[in-house]
Amino acid sequence: MLPVAFAVMIVIPAAAVGVPYVVKQVAEDAKKDRRPYSLCPPERGDTEVVRKSRMAEESAPYRGAGPHQVVAVGDVDLTSRLPEAWVPAEGRFDQLQVVACGYQYDVGADGVLATCRYTPLQGGAEYTVSQQSAKYDYRVYEANTGKVLGSFTLEAVSTGCAEFKSVYAGQTGSEVTAEPDGKELQRKLQPFVMAKVAG
């Protein structure tokens, strides 16, 4: 377990409590539109890709020399942690060739990876963030056909503690699920992205 870190917390007054509702509503609206854009099966145990998905219908064939454009989506979207040369331009499904679908499970099974403690700038109760362990199963698909290219599992890693944390007044702590290491994800995806595919 990593050593406990101490940092500074910024308290947001209770009057700002309406803000999370706006964020939640935006997230709910995005979720309604999400299914048509993803080909990832909804559950970890499912193997059938989502049909009528823009991702599948508009994607490029998986052939030729790499790098083949890829996204790493699912329970956590880690596409931004991949090399820029591997990732299609935003909204350009016609560049997409490979999709890595990630599924989070066993959250907290191996305990807390790190604990971050924050002290308010004006004093008061300490705020604690616990980073929970987790596992992530990835299934890699050929975007154009939905064919499974391979699979792998990654362990969550601690991201360390941010120097500052904004919280709402009255909160004393929270738990977050740690995510996989971006470099390890890149290493696992490299054989699919850089493959020379006949056709």
C-alpha cells in the first residue's frame, strides 16, 4: 500500500449544491445517445457486439500496416492515454479500425491502493479519498466486423494524490475506483495496433 498523502482541500459552499444536478442531467442525456455510438457488449460476460452502431457501420476495414486507429472504451474511457498517432480524430469513425472494450470488476477485492487526505484551507474536518483496487477485462474487436481479435486483463493502479481537491461543505470523504496504467494498456494494445494485416 502506498503511503498516505496530505494535501489541501477547497470547500465549496452548500449554496452551490445545485451544480451536481446539472452535471448529472448532462451525463444522463449523453447516456441516452451512447448506445448507437458504441459496439461494446453491455456486460462483461457478453460477447455479441452491439449492432446498428455508428462505430461499426462507419469504421474502416482492419487491414494493411499499422498503426491501426483504436479507441479504449467501456466502463472507463482510456483513449486519451494512448499515443495520438493511434487514435482517430474526434467523431471520425471512418478512421477507426480497432475497439478495445473494457469491463471493470472486483472493485475493492484487494483493498485500498492509496489514501489521500486533504486539509481545508480555512481549517476544519479532514477529507479522505480512498482509491479502491479493481480489475479490468479488455476484449479487442475489429471495428468493421465485430470479430474478436484478442483479450487481456489489467489491474488497477494508484494514480497518486492531487495537490488540491474541491469538495462540497459537509463532506468528509469518498471512495474512487482506481484505473489501469495507461502505459500498460498501450503495451497490451500494441500488437493489435501495429499488426500488418493481409487484405
